[in-house]
Amino acid sequence: MDASQWQVSVTSPVPIYRQITEQVRRFVAAGQLQVGERLPSVRAMASRFGINPMTVSRSYAALCEEGVLLRRRGAGMVVAPRTGKAGLTAEARLRLLEAKLQEVILEANDLGLAAGPVCERLHALFLSPLSPEAPALRRRRRPAAPKA
């Protein structure tokens, strides 16, 4: 997976290192990053987003400590083999969304929107195909592996 498939917002209230860390967790949980797959280099990520390489390095180091990534000499960072049960439970995957959902709630409150209409809109968007206005989301979806 190259750096072009990642999203980092320097204007977000979420620290950049956390944005990167959470994306890696989501990509791994969703199977978009497979065990042994190589991540973009620190230099490539920093260059792509115009951020300090130490920020990327901090994210990768935290993920190594959690056992999500492995540092391979000569190959860089790769996704670590899963220990215990294969994959994450549905509840664990939902917890990965909580920070983003809390941001949506705060913004909805700022806009004076009630929970009902926001939930209805989220449900409608969840069920609809991705629109042409969302190329970043379309890019992040990985094509299904060809059947042998």
C-alpha cells in the first residue's frame, strides 16, 4: 500500500501521529493491509503529507509496541502476524470508529442537528454506493483478490 492511499489532515484537531496510527489499525482490521505487507516508508509518508518524519516514526513505533507492526531490517515496517484469534471482533472494529463518530457528533451538535436525522443520513450513506464526489474513499477500497 503506497502513501497515496492514506489521508492525513494537518487542520484536524486529532494529532497527526494518532491519525496515522488509527488508519493503520483500521486498514489491518478491514484486511486492507495483510500480514507481511509493507507500509510506506517514514520518508515517503512525511514527504507525501509535508509532515515531520519523526511524527510518522512515532506512529510506527507505537504500532510496533502494540504488536500491530514489525520492523524488518532492510524491508521497513510490515504488518505483524496476528496472535490469538484471527482478526478483530465486530465490537473491537466498532471501537476503532469511535473517535471519528465522536467528531461527527460534536460537529452535528455545533450545527444544531438532532441525533435522529444524523443517524438516518449515516444509514442512507452507508447503504448507498460511493459517489463520484468521494474519490478518496473509493481509492481506499482494495479490489477483491482474483479467484484461482
